[in-house]
Amino acid sequence: MKYIPVQLEKHEAVLTAFRRQALEESFGRSSHFQPETYLEWLAQKKRHFPEGFVLVQENDVFIGQLELAVSVYEQNMIGYVHLLYVIPEKRGTGTGRDMLQYAERLFLSHGLREYHLRVSLTNEAARGFYLHTGMEEIGVEENGTVMRMRKYL
């Protein structure tokens, strides 16, 4: 697997397709998804933490996407996973675990000792995966739609 830095113009189609698919799988819909707004958000976030935005490639095929950032939570600097997406055919193969390890190494290289993410309460497979990798659930957010999870490094 290779981690390829996101190039917005070059990768626009795959980025928007993966984000749309992630929304559909997590929340059962993507009707509110606006590709232009998403790409603007991505450009802004990427300026602040460029190495955190990568596509995962295997045999010249994109199989996943990571969106990572540095954030503040309860007055502490933390790593934050905005998106960890793996195509359905590669789930259960260790790809997601490898991507989380990439994220953890990156966060540690920036002196961060904790990272968070939020996962849809209805996405039981993703919640189970994150729990299996050592994350813990710390609270429901966003009007009861997502669970915030964390892991100490």
C-alpha cells in the first residue's frame, strides 16, 4: 500500500466519491452532500495539516482515504480523524488497521498523545472496528447521531 498526498484537482472525482459513499454507509443518505462545499473545506483543512490528507493506493487502484487534523478538545491538543474510508472489497483485510497505524504515527510525530474521531451510532461495523483497535467511546454528540471515540497513544 502507498499513501499518496491528496491533490485536489487531480483527485477530485475519487475524493468526492469516497466521501459520498462514507456518508451513505454511515448515515443511510448523502442527499445533503455538496461536492463543491466539501472540496473547499478539504482545501482549507489541507492547508493547516497537509500530510494528514492522503489517498491509499494498492496496485494503482485507490482503496481508501484518510483525513487527519490537529484539533483542540477540552483545552488539549489532539489528533482528529475526520475520515477513514476503505472500499468495501478491502474491508476485513487489515487495510483499515494499517491506515489507523499511519494516523497514529503521524499524530505521534507531531507530539500528540491522543486522537479522536466520531462515528455514526448506526454504523455498528465501524464502531466495532474502532473498539477492536483500542479506542474507547466517550460520549454521544451531534444531537444523538454520533459517538465520539478516543485513543491514547
